[in-house]
Amino acid sequence: MGAKVTAVSCSGTHTFSKPNQASIRLLAGLGVEGDAHLGETVKHRSRVARDPSQPNLRQVHLIHAELHDELQATGFAVSAGEMGENITTRGIDLLTLPTHTRLHLGESAVIEVTGLRNPCAQLDGLQPGLMAAVLDHDEQGNLIRKSGIMGIVLTGGEVRPGDPIHIELPPEPHQSLPTV
């Protein structure tokens, strides 16, 4: 089974969870049409407070459905869009993609991966203990953030559940994803 989109979500206000949609439209250089995080410069309130002129490296948030499966197996009731993601995927290990990977979604949309999402305490407002559940440590004690990745829109287009995802890796050497 190839990588695919399982859900798309969008919210025009700064709510934590985003309702699922039949489709979303990605706009080049901006993000998800109608979403509160749409724009060339940062829209996340904490980042705007620090420097509103920063480029928006968080135009689109993607989470792998396998994380939902993992969380559900440990007792959390989570589903697509509830953790603030715009696109839920299946069949792709998002967290191991290198920086600048391009994800081709549906017929024309292209997202360039910019980094890992840094989970915030709002996750615990959704369900107590959820923030700790999306953090882990490797054998060396390094922090692993499992709450998805962020990207910018290179080429716009419609994205729908069921759309295939084609992965285009950048030239080597590959760089691990920073937190953005």
C-alpha cells in the first residue's frame, strides 16, 4: 500500500482542533485556504508575539494516522484534525523525512517539509497526558517529537482523503528535521 491522505482539516479561527473537510485547497507560498495559519509570515500566536515578520515555515501541519493508532492503543481518543493538523497521512514515516523533502499530493499540490512540529501544552487541554504521549526518548536519551511535521506550499491544488502521496527526497546529504 502506498502513502496516501486519509483526512484533511481546516479552521478559520485559532482553535486547537480543526474540523475535517471533504477537501482543502493549498495556496502556493501561503498554506491552506481559509485556515487561520494561512500566510507568508508566521501566524502562530506565540511566534507572532516574538517576531511577526518571521517567514511562515508552518503553513501546513501533517500528522501520520499511525500516531493516532498508537495513541488509541494506549487509551487516548484521538482522530484526524483533533491535534491541529491539516493533513493526516498513512503509509509514510513523516518523522524520518529529511528537510526539504517534497510531498506531491493529489493531482498538483506540492509541500516542502520544513521541520518537526514542537508539541505544546494545549495537547493536555484536549486530553490530559497527551503531550507526554507524543514525546519519547531514543537510546541515547535524545527527545523524539512524534506530533507531526510542518511544511510550506510550493505548488497549490486541491487535496482530498484518498489522494496518493509521492515522496521526492532532496539531494544528499540529507539533513534531519529541525523543530520549527
